[in-house]
Amino acid sequence: MEVMTGRKSPPGNADSPAPPGTAAGHARDGEPLAGWSPILFDRVLQRRRLARAARLGPEPFLLERVAEEMADRLSAVNRQFPLALDLGTATDAVAVALRGHAGVGRLVTAAPVGLGLGQRGAAVVADEEALPFAGQSLDLIVSGLALQGVNDLPGTLAQVRRALRPDGLFLAALLGGASLTELRQAFAQAESETVGGLSPRVAPFADVRDLGGLLQRAGFALPVTDIDRVVVRYGSPFSLFSDLRRMGASNVLAERRKVPLRRATLLRAAEIYQQQFADPDGRVRATFEIVWLSGWAPHESQQKPLAPGSAQMRLADALRPTGEPAPQGKAPPVERKP
């Protein structure tokens, strides 16, 4: 297995609207409204899959990457967090990375599966969609690759914001965007050929712009989102399938086909994957887009954005080196490969 990475900034900002149907049951301040929330994931099956992965021995490489990055990001924050929560992370990777961190005091872990949880110190079995913590009781909440699997992400974000003390920080990484796009395409074509129809096989992942909008709707101040794209190369598609199983990331969609996957469909999907997504050396690629979210519980000491139109200088003029003349006319566009 080989890993290639590339970080990119989001193509929009946090003002982008939330995806249709996702935040419809929440007010603009993040408080839940009585209403309907779509059921995308079978959460009971999801917990069973996570427990199975824990018994098999979880595949940690992606979570370990996230944990290391999370520790680096917190190191750049000049703040003390006396009481922190690790929310939903499937292994102890984040807890280990933050252990002894200068800015983090006591760390409590909350996860939906109890297997191995007691080895992480202070811990509680809890559902990410029903947090058992009092309002304004925590200084820091972190989460590693867990929140992409909740049905009511707007509601979870609202609960996280309420659990934070004023000026508390939320920092999370979750899969989003184009994650596993190769696998999605291979299974779609294979099922069309072998059974004459499609069944959802790969979870839908939220776009970074939509996630920025959800942070704002939940009531976070100073929301920030960005993407870390990781391309992993495998010897064969079956090595990818094995990793996903040991990550607890196999299919738990509520609308999945409730019959076992046909052998012919699986073999055809692997064949298509190898044909369409292999490098010249025969190894295949799998894309994981890790979306990073951060936001602060509002506090009067935080900087406030200026009113629209109040700027006294154009940004381009402020960034131009001293003595450089202003450009005349429009500059030609710069062509960049994605």
C-alpha cells in the first residue's frame, strides 16, 4: 500500500448553503426544530461493523494520519483546554496523539462501541447523535473520521456547540467530497451489467462548502473548512476491500440491497476497478478526501467581521509590493490542472 497526498483549499466559503434536506429541520441558530430527518445509515449495523473491525484488528493508517494532523493543528492554537472530548473516533489514535499535549488537559473519550474503549482512560459509550454532556461543560471537542456516518449531522453539530463553553473549540476530520469515487463507479457499472440495476454501495459524502454552511447554521463562530486529499495505491481492489472492512467502513446504507452481494458482481467490480483506475505498474488508486472542520463557541472576546462594504482599500492593492504600479485592464486567466 502506498499513500500520495495533496492538500487543497475549498472552492467556496463557509457561507455556502447546506445541502437540500440535510439542515431543513434546524433553525439558523442551530437549535433543532420539530421535523423530519433523513435516515441514510443503519446505525445499529454500523456499530456491529465497528465492533467487528475492533475484533479483527482495525486498519489504522488513515486515522493515524488524521491524529497526527490534529495534534499539529492544536499546537498552532495558543490556548489551554482543561477538559476535552474525543467524539466517536473508532480507535485510540487521536487520544494517543493528544496525550501529553501541552494545551490539552483531561481527555474524555465517547464512542458508540464499547469494545476496547476502557483502554483509553476516561470513557463513555455514547451515540454521536445524542450527546450525554451538559451545556457549556467542555473546552475542546475533537473527532476523527466519525461524523460522516451520522444521520443528523446538523443536529450533532448543534449539540457539540451547546456542549462547549464560550470560546471553546471544535476540531474534526471526516470523509467527504470525492472519497472512494473509484469504488462507487466500479460497483455502479458492475451491478448494471450483472443484475440489471443499481443498489447504493458507497455512502454519499458531503461537500466542503456544504459543511462550512452547516457549521454556521449550528452557531459556530469563525468557521473554517479545508480538504486534505489522500490517494492510496493498492496491489489489487481486494486489498482495498479488506482495508475498508477493517476500518468498519463497509456498506451500512439504509437503502442498501438486503441480499448478499453476488460473487459475479464483486468479481466484475474488481475487474472494472483494475481496468479503469490502475497505474501503469498495475497498482490501483483509491481516493480519500479528508475534510477538516473547525469552529469556536461564540464569545465576546472573539474578533468580529467588518460590515460588508466598509473596507477602505482593495485587497489587491493591499497585497501589491510597495512601488509596483496598478495593473491596467484584466490579467489573462491562469490555467491550472485540478
